[in-house]
Amino acid sequence: MSNENMLVWNVCGLNGRARRNIVRDVIVQERVSLVCLQETKLSSVSNQLASECLGTSFEYAFLPAIISAGGVLLGWRTDAWLASQVSLQAHSVTAKISSRCDPRFTWWITVVYGPLEANAQQAFLNELAALRSSLLGPWLICGDFNMIYRAADKNNDRLDRRCMRRFARFLGAVAVEELHLNGRLFTWTNERLHPTLERIDRAFASVDWLQLYPNHHMRALSSDCSDHAPLLLRMDVVPWARKRFRFQSF
């Protein structure tokens, strides 16, 4: 398998061509074949706009923003992936993904943009729990959850512990594990003089997905066009093999 790289990014809007070009440059540079974009702030997406942002070799599914808020875009390169059974929920896009190289690598992906309002977050988690119960097989859920579940996910002690417990209970109920993020503790900043930093962009996977891709690797990229760090997930990483020491016979 090759080029099984996935980009997860809250882009804070795709209204401007300059920002779409930046996203496109990252996709090309990192050889991305799966794209998960949140907070597009777009009520509709044309094929031309999608091509500007993703490239002509991509197909996509799109959840519209509501009054220029939210919006989710899932794109897949057609020579690498086959996507089917696409479904749109209030805060997420879900599809069944199959590798073109090996159809045995088939799994579900859900891309989310969680609500900011605390009173809407329980309904959001209930929506995801109900969705998971309808999906059979490996599952990856990623995006901007706008929630944390550990105190270490924020750089200060202004914590909504009730919300954190609610999120933690959900993760336990759907039986997913978080993918380790290399090289960065936080993924979002409010860009103030004394900034608040949080890790609200993340990815979780079921055990059977982790068995499909045991050598995955996720790291944060840098970007000046968003207050969220882009996350690059490589699924086909080959582990480094140490050479064995051998005696030589003479």
C-alpha cells in the first residue's frame, strides 16, 4: 500500500482562494489521499471549488455550514480509495472506505465538527453513539470535537469537568482508543498575548482499525492560515528494522 496519508484540519473557512491554495499545497506536498476538513464555513461546494482545494483526482462528500458556521468536507483520491454508503448527520460525515490496492482494508470513517455550545454537546455525542451502533467493522473518528476529556489537554485550569466526564464516558462506551499525536501537545490556540491552548483536534479508532494499521503515525504540521494545527496521519508507515549483530565465520 502506498500514499495512504490522511489530512485532518480545521481550516477556519474555505471562502478565499488563497486559503484553498494553501490546503491544496499541503495535500500535494504530503501526498495526501484522504482529506478531512472541518469548519469550512461554506453552505455549498461546487465541483470547481472542490477541485481548487483538493485536486481533480478527488471525489468528496460535504456537510453544509449553517449560517456560515461549521461545515465538514471529506475527500478521497479515486485511485487510492473507494468510498460508499456516505451518510450526513447534524455534525458529521461518515463513509465506508476501501483501499484500491487491497479491498481487505475496508473500514468506516467519521469526520466531525463538534458544537461549541455546552448544551448541544450531549446531543452531539448521542448522535455519534447511535451512529457507531449502526456501523459494523473497523472505525476511525476524527476532526474538531470542540471538547477535551483530560486536564492535560488544556494549558490552564479553566476546565469544564462535567463536559470532560461526558466525553470520557462516550469514548468508553464506543470502545475507541486515541491515536498518539507526535510532536505537539495542543492543536488550537486563541492567539492572545497569553494564549489558551487546547487539544480539541484529534483522532480515535476502534481496536480492529488499529489491527489493520498497527504501524500508523500521526503528527502535527505547521500552518499560518489557521489557529488549528493540521494533523497528518500516515497509515502505511514501515517500522524501522534494526540490523542484527552476527558473528562472521572465517
